[in-house]
Amino acid sequence: NAARRTVFWVNVAMQPERGWLVAGLEVTTSLVLETEFGVPLASNGLVVGATFLIGIPFALLGLFAERARWLSPTQLIVAGSAAAAALCTLLFRYPLDTVPSLCLLLTGDSLIYPAAYLVSGVIQGVAIGYSTIPGSAFYTGSNAFVYGTAAATVGRLIAPPTARLVTSLGGRNVYATMQLG
């Protein structure tokens, strides 16, 4: 039962990280597109949305890898987390021309987003399937889902103003360091 409780609470603890990461990407990318690259505010939503749509094939590849049993859930969590962390290096501001710099930022967004959701989904799936303790009214798969989703919402609530503040005060590199951490 201790292992089942641990899985339940690891799920709840990890979901805000995904919420934080993706919400921070959304608002900071919009800010950077406007302030560094001169993309009109009206076009920001389209650019950011398209960036995340480009990541769909990568998310499907992760799903297929799990279903085909190429990787275990643990391996998917480790690989996805490592990939998301490595891809956060693309968020830094490098001394490049405008187009390559913009491409690095948008590539980072396109790949970090599905990696974060893959990790989050696998963790939540394991929690839903494994954290039920027979006879417990609290440690159930449905509660793992509800509490995990609520925790992710907290991350999504806190990230936008925090990420925007950090980026406004410290610049994109400070924000990228925060996301990398």
C-alpha cells in the first residue's frame, strides 16, 4: 500500500510542473514574439497555436512507442523528461540572426510541449491504474486523476504571471534558465 500511495502523490506532485512548463511556454513565447521579433499581437495566438500543433506527431510517436511496448512507462518518463530538459536549451537567446533565433525558439516550443504532455500523461496513467488501494475511499484511480488535474491547474494558474514577470525583468535567458531548472 505504501508504493500505491507514493505513486498517487508523485502524480499529484508532478502535474503542476507540466502545467507550469506549458503555460509558461505559451505566455513567454507570445511576449518574446512581440518584443524581440516584432510579431504583431494579433498574430501571436496563431503562431503559438501552430507551434503546438506541429508537436502533435511527436506526441503520437511517444504514444505509439508506449503502445508498441518499445519503451516501458518508466523509460518514457525518463526519456521524455530528459528530452524536455534538453529542449529547454532552445529557449535561450543566442547571438544569431533573427530567423535562426526564431526557429530555435519555435522548435523548442514544438517539441517541449509534447514531451511534457507525454511525461504527464504516462505518470497520470500509471497513477490511475496503480494507486487504487482496495477498501480506501481516497486512494482511487479517479481521485488520482482529479487531484492530478487540479494540481496541474495550479501550475497553469501561477505560471503565466510569473513567467512574464521573470522574462520582463530578467530577459529570455533568465526565463529559459528557470524552465530548464
